[in-house]
Amino acid sequence: MKTAIETLLHSAPMQEAFRYLESDDRHTLEQQLELVRISAYSNQEEARAKQFQKMIEEIGYETKMDEVGNVYTRIPGSGEGPTVYLSAHMDTVFPPETPLEIQWDGNKICVPGIADDTRGMAEILSMLRAIKKADLRPVGDLIIGGDVGEEALGNLKGVKHFFGKYADWIDGFVSLDAVGCLICYGGTGSHRYKVTFRGPGGHSYNAFGVVNPIHAMGRAISYLSEIRTPKEPKTTFSVGVVDGGTSVNAIASECSMQVDMRADGAAELEELDAKFHDCLKRAVEEENDRWVKERTYEQSGIVQFDRDARIELEITPIGDRPVGSQPKDCEIVNIWAGAYRLMGEEPVYMPNGSTDANVPISLGIPAVCVCGGGKAGLNHSVKEWFDPTDAWKGPQRNLLALFAMTGLSDVCRPCLSRRER
């Protein structure tokens, strides 16, 4: 494998592509800055997706936007190699009202979403131009583009849709996400819920004794916080959002919380999920028992609350990301690590993450999540920044690894095996 990647690296077509990528650095950054100004909150990526599609077509490629908003182009190979899908996610974590004003701080460009994953989108455009310029012809088929719904409540919508239709055709998947020399080769699974507690509500004084949804939710949070989870495989939980109530002097009629649970193991995730549901059941039962049995605040024969009131519970799944694992020394990881080292970069291995790669890995399809060039920090915050110094090295090393997977006609055979169909 190393010999094949070395041959690819030193070949005339790849060196031509490398020279182009370095010369295209300023243009790549300009497109990155253009795209970052387009709001693309999860499930609201249409405007950015259309612009991305237009940019790909301006390079000279035909594109497709599918039913959920994924955008991609296909570069056919000779039919003798694997089919590889490379994608950057087009959504961000920032709601539409978030200001997207670009500010410079020395070499740093500060604007929400500049690195995660607008940089990935910009590098894909640069790589497509380099492929066209150097006339790189893959042995295997290449599918390259952008997908929707990677962040937060997007729930991996884009890749779930794609692999729901085309899993049998794909031999390898690469998610190009954010910045660095990271290779993530496993998928942390997650279950997410919105839990709503409802009751009759009432005056905080006159209706004292009625079941209280916020008290029930508080009980549930307290019980959840006492769950002990294993360190290996890492298993976590968090109540991230709480909402409800109308006034300090009113017993709420409704409240809700959003809960995130994650695990690197499927069995551990299911066990945590079951314990979480037990916490909810216990909290509701104890809140009901506490007030239904104790009725001491009826005045002048007037019942200030509903004797038959009970807490009602609604549990709504809002996220489900599959667990996936593959060995650190598997073929696809070795290809990317080998390409990085030949480019003078030592890869940082990440055994598990919550990325677009979760879906194919869970299906047994070789996949990794890798990063682009430059430097960045404070991702997912409004102070997110990107330093474009030598950023062209990112698309160079990623293009090398990509064509090591697919092979390059008249230069080297594919390093990635085709899956048995």
C-alpha cells in the first residue's frame, strides 16, 4: 500500500493537481467566506445547498440535489475499482438569527461556522477544480458533494437518506469535516428525546396540592443524574434544554426537557436508554402519589384543584445516531494514515465520534471522518475562528488519500477493496 501511495504522490498528474491546489488557495478561501455568510441551520440548509450546487456546476460537473437536499456529482471510473463517496456537511449549529459578520483578528477569521464545516465545503470545490485541471481519472467511481442534517437535530438526515438508497453501491465513505489531521474511525451512538410533562396547572397558593409538571421533571432530572455509567466504552448523558411555566405564582400546566445520551457501545446505549425511561416512570409515579394522597388545602368547601389530576408524559424521539466500530488498522484507516505521513503529517487517531461516518460504519461500510487544512478553534461557538495559513496542504493530502482509495488510471491501482455484493 505504501508503495502504491508513493507512486501516486510522485506521479505527474498528482503533482500537477498539487500545484493547482496551492495556486487555488486564495480562491478556495474566497468561496469559504462566501458560503459562510449563507445561514444553514440544520434542516434549513436549502440556500447554502443551492449555492454549493451552483459552484460545482460552474466547475463543469453535472450535479444532483436529492429529495432531502444532498448535493453531489459523480465522476465515473473505468468500472474496475471501488465506489467512494466523499462529502462535507452543509449545515451548522447556528440559528438563522445568528449574525454572520466576518471579523479578522490577525491571521484569524472569526465568524460562526467558518471551520465546521464551511471549510470542508470549500476544499471539496478546490479538489473538484484540481481533478478537472489535472484530468485525474479514477479507476473506481467517485461521488463528491455535500450533505444535510449532520449537526444537532439534523439527526444525520442526509447520509441516512443516501445510504438508505445506495448502501449496496458504496465501497467506502469519507466525511470531510472541520480542520486538522484527525482520522475518526468509529461512531458514537446517541439517543435524544424531548420529554413533555403535563398537568392541570393552577394558582401557586390556592391550588397548592395539585400535581406539578415541573416538580415531576425535577425528580426525573435528579434520578437521571444519579445513574452511573461505564468509563469504557464511554457512555454519557445530559439534560441540555429545559422549558416551561408561565409565572412565578402559577403551577405550570406543561414543561419539557431535551435529553442527550451517548455511548461507544450499542449494548451500553440501550441499557442507559432503559434506565432513563425508568427514571421518567419513577418520577411521574412519585409526583402523582405525593399529591393525590395528600389533600389538605381545600377551603370553604371549594376544591382548588382537580382531585383526579395526574401527570401525563409524552416522550418524543428527536435523534437516533447508530453506533459503529472498525479496527484502527483497517484498510481505509491505513490508506489515510499512509497518505498523511507521506505528506509529512502525523495523523491523530480518534476511535469514536458523532459524525456522518456513523451511518456507513454501522452498516459495515468502511468509512472515516477526516479534516481540512489550516487551523481553527472554538467550533460550535459564535467566536469560532479559522486561520488559513498553509491551508492548501489540506486538500493536497486529502486528494492524495482519496485517489489512493479509488486508484488513478495509468498510475496506480485502488488501495481500497471492493465490498462483496
